[in-house]
Amino acid sequence: MDKEILEILKRLEIKQDETYQIVKALEHSAEVSKAERDKMANDISHIKGNVEGIRKDISNVEIITSSNWNDIAKLKAVK
């Protein structure tokens, strides 16, 4: 009977060790996933900033183009 109890305890300890290893692997996986999400969020922020800069540049080009067309119309009117 004592041997059986000892054997059961050994198996429980093995199962507990296996469970611990699984939990550690899951923790590592969660840390890796978080690091990847943080990197993506950082990349998205940079892309967002770049897009906003491009939008401002395009807006300036539109304004300058409009001004140029206005100047062209005035020059044509002088003829």
C-alpha cells in the first residue's frame, strides 16, 4: 500500500512538472506575442505619421498648383 501511494505521488509530481513546463512555455509565447504586437503598434504609429505628412504635402501641392493655374490664366488674359 505504501508503495502504491509513493508511486501515485511520483506520478503526480511528474504531472505537476509537466504542467509547470507547459505554463512556462505559454508564458514565453505570450511574451513573444506581446513584443510582436508592440513592434507592430510602433510601426503603425510611424506609418500613420508618414501618411499624415504625405497628406500635408499633397495639400500643399494642390494649393500651389491652384495658384499656378491662376497665374497662367492671368498671363493668358494679358495676350
